[in-house]
Amino acid sequence: MSDHWLQYFDGAPKRTLDAGETLFRRGDQVEWAFLVSDGRLFLQRALQDGGLLTLHTANTGGLVAEASLFADRYHCDAVTDITTTVSMIPKAKLIAHLENVASSDRLSIKAFARTAREVQSLRTRIEIMRRRKVADRLDAYLELFGRPKEGEWVRVADWIGVSPPALYRELAQRRGNKPS
């Protein structure tokens, strides 16, 4: 996917971020599309326990938060740990480019948006599943998606990559009950 984006950012203004600097924060309005020209950005969400959940790492040549092109506000922070340069174009301009490609190549902008959201969801799931403890996986899931409906806990277990019995033991511990 990386090289495909380069043509849209030809001649675009650039911004250089120092290590530790934030490109955007959760809740900021999405007005720009960013491409990492050099360096890397971590898309992160702060969790209630003070930890950070890295949803994606955008490296050189990668589009930053592509699913956000179809949202009004960012759902995470974009932070760098090294000096990073990004190219930037107005969000509306990139969407217009994509719509032009969609009409000429039979690619649907709606299909692109759906795919971007699916990729975002998979990245999130992978990052949650990288957590070692069931409790940490469950905390991250609940913070992002909230409590499931009655009878849906087995789907949560599958989504976070643990067995239903392991999840039920964690839920019992949280209720103060010791499983037998």
C-alpha cells in the first residue's frame, strides 16, 4: 500500500516532528491526510489504567490513520519516538483523488472506506492480543468497545484471543467470586 500513496503527496508541504512530539490527539478534528516521509508514528490510545495501547505503527511511506479520512475526529493520538517528517494534504483533496480513481478504475470509495475500517479493527485486535494477561486484554477491549450485550461474552473471548473459561474466570475474579 505504501508506494501507492506517494503520488498523491507529490509537492505537498512537510512537517517535521521531534522525538516525543504529537502530530494529532484523540478528539482533534480530521482536516489533513498525512504520509510518513521519513521516520515513524505510533497511533496510540491511553487506557484508564495509565497504559498505552498502540493501535498501529506508520512507517516511512505509510499513510497515517487512513480510516480517519472517513471520520470527523481522530480516535487516537499520533506520537513519534524519533525525528519524523510527514507530508500533508487536506483530507478533502485526498478523498477527491480517491473518488477520481474510483470512477476510472471501478474502485469504490465506499469499499476503500470499509477496507480502511477493517484494517483499523484488525490492527486494534492484534495489539490487544499482544497483551499477555487476560485481565489486560479484557481491560483494553472494554475501554474501546464497552460491555457486550447479555450472552455475547463468548464473542469477546474470541475477539481478545482467550478461551471462554479463561475469560469467565477473570470476570468471576472481578466480581469477587473465586471460581472453583
